[in-house]
Amino acid sequence: MPAKPAAPPAVTTEDAGGGRRVRRILAVLALAAVLPALYLPGLVHDFFDLKIYMRAMDWWAAGNPLYDYVQPDRVQGELYFTYPPFSALLLLPFGALPLGATVAIFTALTALAVVVTTRWLVLPVIDRHHLPRLFTLVVAVLLVLAVESTRETITFGQINMLLVVLILADLLFAVPQGRKWAGVGVGLATALKLFPGIFIVYLLATRRWRAAIVASATAAAATLLAAALAPRDSWRFWTHELWATDRVGRTDYTGNQSLFGLLSRITAPEQPSRLGWLLLVAVVAGYGLWRAARAARAGDALAGLALTGLVGALVSPITWTHHIYWFIPAVVVLADAAWRADPSTVAGARRRRRLAALAVGTTALIVYGVVTFYDWGVAPARTDSPVEFLVRNTYVLLSLLLLVTLPVRPGAPARESAPGREKSHQMDGLPE
């Protein structure tokens, strides 16, 4: 009698777990291996902005007026120190350090801020959907490090991630929890760099009156402290330099991904109509902050701050690529909303595919970027090529798209019933 064929060995849970572990390690290694290729073009920046800050601090420490510092530049013509005096006070001690030490400190602090803020954004999603914690966190951190705004922040030596830490700590924790000090982070960020002032407007739009007052008072106190220590430079900044838009460089440069930058690229070499720009700003700001306030009322603090950040990027006259961190929380919102969609229904499956596609597409665009792999240099701002126009305004157009399509998730962590799911679909404002 022929022998019975041996049964194949059963796959144990331990074997399956080992296979998953290997695949995850390989995925992390593959993603980490891509990072150097993404950072290589940015190394030509050679911490350019940080060097300007430090040279301006040396100039200021020598007794010269801070805002008289000027540095020639091949692309932008002349560059100046443009931050408020309160920022200068915080930067001044770094001028006493060797440049290499300052570069190391700024890079390390930015990397640490990426890890901390990404953990804040991703952990609720991990817990809600029972994702592998360590693997998902590591992948998320690597992806955030791969995003062009992060790369530009690191290779230019910018301070953007410090502002992000202050804003997220306020709007994700202190404000929703009703802390007495809620608003301090937003206020300090506004005093350091005026862009975060849009979040004070957001606090007003969401009727967080106490937090808005605290934020405004904090920004005013920091500004007055700088005025007490550097009265002449403070007076000059607030009465003249703040309004001198020519000090920040060419507005039609591709790196300026704001509405004014888009209009400047259309009308160059002439400046766009200020009235037309202000009307466009009013429409975009009004609609975006209305959606952000709706998100806050629905309990979705993350969507609210992401929408507000995108509004700020659009309405600011100058929004360099390293300013637009706010695509990152938008992607987290999109991914979470896609996971929440019920795939057992036709509408839910369609919704999941749409949101997942938008999340993946946004991630691909912000990783590849608009300036890293293009040497626009001093190329003419205007172009007759529709493709080139789309490429050179990618972040502006993407910001406008997300302003309309970003879903607003209900505050409850789960939808237990079909009516609950239908309600969540209605609340996010996306047509089925």
C-alpha cells in the first residue's frame, strides 16, 4: 500500500507573526534608504537661512541696527533679517556659539519636534484602529521627515517646527481641555513669527474667548518685552520693516506658495492688483475659517487646525515651502476618515477609496515637492505652459482643494450603528 502523502506543516501564529515582523522591518529600511536621496538636493542650501540669522546677530551684537543687516543673493537680490525683535532676542545667544554647534542644535531640535508632534498626531489614529504602534509611528516619522517642508526646514536651518510644537500643544491639548494657560503657545508662536496669528483668529472664530485673550496677551507681552530691551529696533520693525514686502525677496519666486505668489507669477513682471488679492483673501479666509470653526464644533480639533494652517498659508503674502507644515495633519485626517468609512456598503467603499486616494496623492505631492527637484532659479515667472503653471503652483492649488474636501470627523471615536455612519458622512461636507 503506498504511503500517504505527508500533510503540509501548519502555519502557526508565531510563524505568521515572524513574517509580519520581517516585512515591517524591510518596509522601514526601504523608507529610511530613500531619505538620503530626498535630502541630497537640499544640501546645497547649506543652512543658508540659519547663517543669515547668525550673521545678523553678530551685526546686532556689534552695536549696529538689527534691520540694517543686508546680504547679497544671486536669486533674490538682497536678503535681510525679517523676523520680529522677540525672535532676535531668542536667537541672540546662539550667536555666541560656534556655527557648527548652532547647526547641530537646530537640526536636533527639529528632528525631536518631528518625533513629538508626529506622535501627537498619529497615536489617536493608531489606538482607534488598533494598528501596530511602534511600526506605524516609525513609518509616520520617516514620512514626515521625507516631506519637502521638513527637508527645507532642516537644510535651511529654519525655526518652523518650534512654532508647530507650540501651536499643536495649545490647540490639541490645552484649548480642548480648557486649561488656564491655553493660548500661551499660540501667543508665543505669533510673537516669534507673525504667521501663527491666524490661529488667534481661529480661536475667535470658534468662540474660545479666554484662549484668544490669553494668546493675544501673550503675544503682546512678548512684543513689549522686546520693545523694552530693543526699543529702536522694535519701533523700526513695527512702523516700517513689517510693511516693506520687498525685504523678503521676490514674490513671484516659485518657492512662494501663497495666493499672492500665484497671482505674482501670472502678472509678472508687474505686481498683481492689491485690491483683487485682498478680495480673494477675504473669500478664502472666510470660507476656510468657517469650515475650521465647524470642525471645532464637531469635536475635530485636528481638522480645525489643519484647515486654519492652510488658510494662513494661502492668505499670507509670502509663504515659502518650508512654512506649509499643515499638509501633514491634513493627511492624518484623510487617512483616519478613510479607515472610518464602512467598506461593507457601496457608498462606504466608494468613500474609503476616494479619501485614501486623496491621502496618498497628497502625500506623494508633498514628498516630491515643488522646488527640491526643479532648478527654477531666476527663470521667468510667467509661462505659457499649463503643465509648468500647475507644477509651479502645486501647493497653492492643493491647499485650495483640501480647503474644500478635507473631511470633518465627529468627536466620537467610533460609529456603532448605520445611522451614526450616515450622520458622520453628512457632517464632513463631502458629496457622496
